[in-house]
Amino acid sequence: MSLSDGLVIDEHGTARCAWGGSHPLYVPYHDTEWGYPVTDDARLFEKICLEGFQSGLSWLTILKKRPAFRAAFADFDIDAVAAMGQADVERLLSDAGIVRHRGKIEATLNNARRAVELRDDAGSLAAYFWRWEPPRRTTPVDLATLRGLSRTAQSTALSKDLKKRGWRFVGPTTAYAFMQAMGLVNDHLAGCTVHDRVEAAAAAFERPG
């Protein structure tokens, strides 16, 4: 493989964002998930919860554990997680397959209850989250710009609104990582093979609400 301008080029000549080629688990995640628009409420809820669990850790750690997280949290069915109680917290704290952090586990149960409220208010999580989509970029992001993007005005505003609604572990950096992954922004680098696929998906995407 060769590396240039934040891209890694594999033996087949496929150029990816460097992180996307840095581990076998990252390749399909980068190529088929990260940055593509998502409207499924369970997947949106899953992602914002897992971004909270990632705090202080790497996304690779969470991605390796994602199947165990899905098993532990009822595939992130919002109503099922909202119905969990203290006994479930204790059960989850003994589950070696996930990140055993009491505050993050309790935040996930809390956030499920807040998600039920948000769904009742906005119609769906998708309708709510897609309100925060910024204007689409006219040109792909370059490495220097991306390195400076850990939060934006939109992610800061989203974080503030979620916290006002009672959500936890949803700071501006977490909110921006969520926006990147769920397709609200396209942060695949210029020259990345996936950039144009994501942009085409965004152009064809029917915004909810």
C-alpha cells in the first residue's frame, strides 16, 4: 500500500481515507457505512449511543464490540432499551463483550427514554437529526481542513439542544462524529474512491420530515 495526502491506496489501486484502510474491520465500514445517509431510527440511536461509549477510546475498539453491544441492547430498539432498569444496568456491567462503564450504560438507558420523547415530538429521530444537516460542500474536504474539524457550529448547536432535552454523553465532538458517520456531512477526503458514491447517495436521498 502507498500513502498520500491522507489517502491509502491498496494493491488494487483503490484509494481510501487512510483510517479506512488501516484495519480489516475498517475497510467495509469505510466503504459501505461511514458517510452514507441514514434514516433508520434504530441505527441513528445505535450510532449516537456508541459514539458516547467511544469517549476516551478508539472507534476501532467500539467497532470490534459492536455485535456484543447490539446483543446487549436489544439491537438498539429504542422502546426495548427505554424499558430497561437497574437490574439491566447490573447485568450489563458484568458483560465483558461491551464497554463496562456505569455512567455510559446508564446514559444509554436515559437516552432511550429521551429518544422516545423526541420521537413523539418530531415524528422520528430521523426527522429531528436531519434538521441539523449543514449546507453540502461544493468540493471535497482536504486533509488539512479535516484535521481541524472535531466540532462545528451545527454539531455544537445539536449537542446543546440534545442536552437541553436531557440527553447525556452528547458533546459537540460526539455530535460531529455522529453527523459524519450518518451522512449529514461527507468527510471522505478528496481523492477517496468513496467520496463520490456518498455524494451521489446524498443527492438521491429524500430528507425525512
